[in-house]
Amino acid sequence: MFEQFDLDSELLASIKELGYKKPTSIQELVIPQAMLGKDILASAPTGTGKTAAFLLPIAQHLLDYPRTQPGFPRVLILTPTRELAIQIGQDSEQINKLTKIKTGVITGGVNYGSHDDILNSTTDILVATPGRLLEYIENEQFDAREIEILVLDEADRMLDMGFSEAINRIVGEARWRKQTMLFSATLEGAGVIRFAKEVLTEPEFLESSPSRKEKAKIHQWLHLADNAEHKFKLLVNILKQEGVDRTVVFANKRETVQYLSGKLYSEELPCVWLEGKMPQDKRNKSISRFKSGGIKILVATDVAARGLDIDDITHVINFDLPRKVDIYIHRIGRTGRAGLKGTAISLAEAHDMMVVGKIERYQDERLQRRVIDELRPKHKESRVANKKAKVKLSTAQKKAKAKKQSKKKVKKSKAK
């Protein structure tokens, strides 16, 4: 129960109102350590309560040490996307609704004037995307020296999106902070670990192993596709099946998103779409139509993989498989939320089988292969040999090596 964390009654009342019954595995790991003021390096799958894991100790800190005079934010939460920043801002407001803690959100893609109130009045918690915040710091409209706690959420994604320079500069500006927390759905690759070493001081490394109940929400499988045309036919067939209600279809490129949205309309499958260079008002409109249930299909690039917080998404379909495992984990995390079951379906061509292998190794389980009778693939599954297998099977190389050695022996005996 949340009472074990010694949280104030206002926070416990908000938690109860939000319907949180007991802490998730990541919350049980993070909250006690964060409340002791330790730096945190934490990894947990999307949808396992990561946001509340840092918002609750932050709120408790602000209640324990109330501000004595007006000023700039005392807590800064950096996120990679506008959608995620807005979502965390809303979560913070809900958790702090019975307190006097004020939350503000600063992102790109909106009018500069819309941030005047946040910049010119007292805000306790600021949630921001790095690019726009750095502009305000450089223009001396924002002072990071009052920041006591810095949170870097989805740090791996921020680095992937090219924000490393901006983040490093913001981290430098907030060098008087007392605590830093870095969160990521996965800690794949050396980039995040190297970055963590630079910004964290003697951190607690916390890696959540979700309970069966938390883990077994998402049913995953894949369909083998012969080519792009076959893949589109599979997509249409799946979207028309009974029980496929609110669905996010992921593609790797904006051109593919635009192509798919047009083609789906021609198949009498109305959809909205979302990609990186859309104006904010159009993005908001797409998300609003999808959230309200007016449209059941959202076609998106990975900009929607973070921060799209809709509890009843029934299916995620990877029309294009991502090149990285962590992006796959984030995509499928859009479904199976709030205790509901979800389904993640991937459409894989021959060139995707290498990344399928990586996903299977990371998850330590094989993705089930399924077939739609009328759309059976004509080609067999492409097998990707691992490096060890290549060494074993390369008999030609062994023969060449043996031949070379025998020639050397002959040469030596002749010389003698």
C-alpha cells in the first residue's frame, strides 16, 4: 500500500481518487530511494507506473520543504516529445490537486506567448522539452539555478532524437541541483549508460522486473509478408477483423504514414495520422479525434510512441518494424495499459528478421508466427544465422585454412 512510503495525507487522497490501489514494482523500488534524496538510474517497461514513481517523491519533497519566496521552478522534468510533456503535466496536476504545488509545461510547436505565465509567475514543477527550454535559458527568460531536482524521462529517446547537446547545456545550468533521476524503458546500448555516468552522482541502479500481472498484458505475434503489397493486404485484413477497435499503426517514415492513411480511406477504413513535422494544432486535433473514439485508427511515426496516453488502445500494429529493440518496446507499450489486455502485431518482411531476432533475444521469448488463410506468404521465413552459427557452418573457410597450412608444411619440408 502507498501508506508505507510515509506520504502526506493530501497525496494519499489523490492517489486513492486516481484509483491506484497498490504500488507497481518500479514504484516500490524508486519511491523509497528517491525520498532519501539519492540519484536514480531506473529502467522499467512503459505502462508500469514510471511517471508516478518520480512525481510522488517530488511532491513530498516540495511539501516537506515549502518555498520561502516566489521564483523559478524548483523541479525540472525533461521529456523527448510534446505529447509526453503534456501527459506528465496532467499527471502532476492530478497528484498535486489537493496541494498548492503548481505545475507548468513548456514545449516547442506552440506560440511563445503561451509560456509567459509560466516564465513570469511562480511555478514549482516544470515539465519541458529540451529545445524550447534552452531557447528561454539563452534569452535569459528562464533561470535554472533554483532547480533542486532534475528528472530526465525517456533519456534514451532524447539522445536518439539528437537532444544530447541541449540536455548537457541544461544539466550544466542546473548544476546546483541536489538530486537527479534518469528514467528509461530500456537501458539498451552504451549511450544512456555513458550519459548517466556524466550526470548522476553515485546513483541507485533500479531495474524493475514487472510481476506476471503487469507483464502478461500484451499478447504479441507476427505475420510474415512477401512484399509491401502483401503487407498492406495483411494490414487491411487485420483492421477489419472483429475486436480490433482502437488501433495505432506504426510506420518508420512520414511518407509511409501519409501513403497508408490515404490507402486506408480507399479501403473504407477512416483514420487520423500523426508525424513529427505536423503543426501543433493539427496534432492536437488528430489525438482528440482518436481519444474521443470518433476515429478508431491512428497511423503514426514514433513521435506517438512516447506520451500517447490512452488507456483503451486494443491493438498496436507495426506496419514497419523499428530498427531498435527499445523503440519496439515503447510502441507496444501503448496497449495493455491500466490493467487491460492488449495485442501487438508485427508485419515482417525478409529484411526485418534480424530485428525480430533481437526483439526475441531481449524478451527471452519467441514471437508467435500466425497466418491468415487467404493471405498465406508464398516464401518461407528468412533465417538469420547468428555469428556463432556462421563460424560453425563456414566449412569452405576451414578447407581454405587447412589447404594454406598444408602448403606451408610442404614449403618448409622442401626448404629443409
